[in-house]
Amino acid sequence: MILKDRVAIITGAGSGIGRAGALIMAREGAHVVVADIDGANANETVDEVTEAGGSAESLVIDVTDDQALQTGIEAVASRHGRIDILHNHAGAQVAGDLEQVAVSGFDKSWGLNVRAHFMASRFVMPFMKKAGKGVILNTSSSSGVLYDREMIAYTTTKHAVIAMTRQMAGDFARFGIRVNALCPGWVDTPFNEPFIAQMGGRESIESYISSKVPLGRWANVSEIAEPILFLVSDRSSYMTGQILVVDGGETVV
């Protein structure tokens, strides 16, 4: 088990990619803290982990609430004596171009997709520095490296995550802390509902993906879980400040 005895906090782990990441980390020996705003979803993930023989606990939290986030992270560190991995995954997709998107939607995107990543990283950093090691993985998106039709709030925040990842990596490498970003492409989860609605429904999005993605299909969450495991484990021990794009080839065309 390549993550044996490590403690991992995964935000947005109640469903989709976050849940898949929690499951694969637990499979490899980590104790996973399933952080999610939806308690029922968080508990479902915990149940899946424990039924598979893994170790997990839920942390029901709004990651945009600074005080709650700090209290939750510090409680994890107090209970377990360490935090080895932070996967900042919680995010939101808000549709609309410059003129269409609600300003409140833009602000929500920034708070959840960027600021919450920043704050969670800030709160775990003292524990990682004290240990002389640690891994932070930030979820960006293929939308962080290319144009995404009429999705200005989402693309702006996901580009910002990449810049923040590189800056954090450069600043904290001397403490033995690695920081990388994952850029998933089209993954078939409910997270995509805003864009699917904007595109005109399921048939339209299927046509869009088949024409834009060289592999011609969605990814399933297991195909994103493996890259997550790579980035949070010692398999990527000499990688920091890097952006791993897993998108079926969309960014090469």
C-alpha cells in the first residue's frame, strides 16, 4: 500500500471525482477525511470506503467558511497527529459569458474554486512544515489551460488555480512540500449539469464531446482517480509545480 498510515483530507469528496479520489487513497492505505458540505453524501463515501476495508471519517463543512475550515483542519491534525495530503477538489461550475454571468455567480466561483483552495492550503501548511513533508493537490480543469465556451467564471478561476499552484510550489518546496494541479477534461458526473443545460441537453453535449475530444468520449471517474493517486503518492516524488492534464487529448487539437 503506497499511502499506508497517511492522513488525507479531500474536499468535495462526497461525490464524483472527489469520492473516487477518496476511495483510491483509502485502498492504498490512507485514512481519508471526506470533507463535503452535504453530510449525506460525505457519509455515503465513508460507507463505501469502510465497506471496502478502508479507513475514513466525514467532515461536514462549507469550505468557504474560513473559521469552520480552520477548525475542521486543526481538529483532524489534533486527532491524528499529522496531515500528509490535502486534495483541494470542492468546486462549482457557473455558466455564462461576460455579459450573462451573474456577478454573484462569479464571486461564488472565485470563493469556492480559488479562495477555498488558498485557505485550506494555508491552514494545513504549518502541520506539513513541521513534518518536513506533505502533498497538496489542487483540482483545476482542462478549462484552466484552454478556452471554454461562455464559461468565464469557471475558466478564470481554473486558470487562477494553476498560477496559485505554481507559486505555492516554488515557495514551499524547500520545506519538502509538493504542490501540483490536476486538470481533468470531460468526466461524466453531475458536476457538468450547468454546461449541459447551456449546450441544450445531453444529446448536444455528447455531440460536442465526440467532435472536440480526440478519444471521442467522456472519462469515467476511475480514469481520474489513478492520476490523483499518482500525484499524491511517492510515485510523483520529484514533481512539484506541475500541471497534469487528463482530457482525452482535447488540449492538443
